[in-house]
Amino acid sequence: MSDGALTTLLARLPNLRLAVPEEELRYRFLPGFRGLEALPVRWDVP
């Protein structure tokens, strides 16, 4: 997911939060590509 896509997603869903501390996110490194293995999120109901 690009930074722009993530920014747009968070702007449209302001109650979306990471479900784990940022330090626990795991990345997959491939030649020419770095991506998250998973993006655990939670939805905070206002």
C-alpha cells in the first residue's frame, strides 16, 4: 500500500487504529520491494 493510499484510508476512516504497537509490525523484504506481512487494525467506535 502506498503512503498516499494509507493517508487516504486513514482520512476516510478516522477511527481506524493499529491493533499492535508500531514496533511489532513485521516487514517482508523482496528485491525492489518492502511490504508489511500484515496490517492489524482495530475500529474504535465513537
